[in-house]
Amino acid sequence: MTESRSARRYRFGVFEADASTGELRRQGIRVRLNAQPFQVLLMLLDRAGEVLSREDISSALWSDGTFVDFDHGVNSAMNRIREALGDTANSPRYVETLARRGYRFVAPVQKIEEEPASDSTHPADPSHISLEERIKSSGFLATPEELPATPHATVVTLFVLLQLMYLGFYVGALANLGEIEDLLSPLPRAGLIFYGLIGTAAVLIPARAFVLCAVLLRAPGISGKFLRLWPFLLVADVLWALSPFLLLHHINTGVALACMALLVYSPFAQRSLVLMGAGQQQLKSDAP
């Protein structure tokens, strides 16, 4: 790897690869990719649109005289790159395979040169800081590095159970509209609240079904899609955290309040489970 290349960052789609740190990130969230596949990815990005032969990859990864199964090593590296990018060989969005020729990076790539450090001691203008950067800098939301390593099956099971819980709330509310209307009738603007409940349930049922099916089927890129959808689900989930109060005919106010407190945490739990690998292919250990 040359000196100039190690000082570059590459941006493509929702991804960014930093050659200086050896990190691949998707919308600011680190994606696991080992050193050799990452090195191959940098070669593809540096020569985007050009054909990179298997011989070029082999000579860059393994010096002359190294005894290794080159074909297996290259295939393994390309598979891991595609897995990290949510890409497929049959329908490539990023890496295209050219039979008997090699590989080509087909998505647009922006090469970002490192800017020299500024000597200014003045803090950055807060108006130029994005909302996402403010949330991350606050430390309020967990990062992938802060989350525990948990078995993939456990993560997926917990995520699926949360989606089924919400689907149960929506369907249960729609199945008891008469009782809920009576419960809401003493409130001001009861009609607005009632029809708002129906509308949000009708919208959120297909949204939850989409997320549930995408995670169970491990749809490519579902983690990034969920994280883009998450701010909207956060608002809806916080509103639906009030749903235990719709059961006041059956439970007391204290129980409803306790359930509401747990439901307020639920959207943050969903986000953490996605960062822990819900919806992604289960990573296998590296071959020696």
C-alpha cells in the first residue's frame, strides 16, 4: 500500500472506507471486514471502473515465494467484501465479476484526500454540525464497539420477538376499537386521538411486517435500511408506549405506567440489536 493511498478515504453509496484506519463504515457505523479483504477493497476503489485481475490481487496480497492457494484466497476475500457491502455476484451493485478477466468496481466512488490539520484554535461552528454527529457526540446512543458480543441466534430471536410484540399491539388495538373509543371519550379531542391510533396502526403493521421479513430472510442491506427508518419508528414507538393505558379496563394505572416505561426503552433495544448483527449473515471464523 502506497503512502498516498493510505492517506485517502473513499466514499461510495452509503459506505466510506478509510485507508489510514483500515475501517469500512456504513452511514458512520463500522462494518466488520478483515485486513486482506479490506486491502482488496481499497485496490478496487482506487481503480474504480477498471478491471482488476486475479493476478493483480494475488501479487498484492502474497509476496513471491509465499505458499498459498491463491484462487481460494481471492475467492474468500471477494466473498467477504460482498458480504460486508450486502452485494451479490449475480446482481452486483458494487463489485462485478468478469469471467476469466477479474473484478471491477462499478459504483461511483469519491476519493477524499486528507486535509491538513488546521492551526486554528477556534471551535467549529455548531451550525455546521449535522444532527447525526450531534447525537453521536452526545454519547446517548450506543456504538457497535460498546455493545457486547452476543450469539447471532439470540440477537435475531430478541429482535423478532420485539417486532411480534408491536404487531400484537397494533392488531389488538384494531380488534377492540369499540372499547378503546369508550375509554378515550372523556378526553379532549378524543376523536382525533382515536383516528390517529387507527391511522398509525394501519401504517405501522406493514412497516413491521417488512422489517420482520427482511431480518428473517437476511435481506441485503437491511441493517442500513432499518437505521434510516429508525428515527421515524422511534417517534411511533414512543407514542405507542402509551398503549398500556388502553387496557385500563383490565389493569390498574401502576401496571400500565410500568409497562409504558419498558416500552420507551424498546426502540433503543431494537437499534442495538441491529448493530449487534440482526438481519446480517452470521459471520464465520476466518480461515487460517
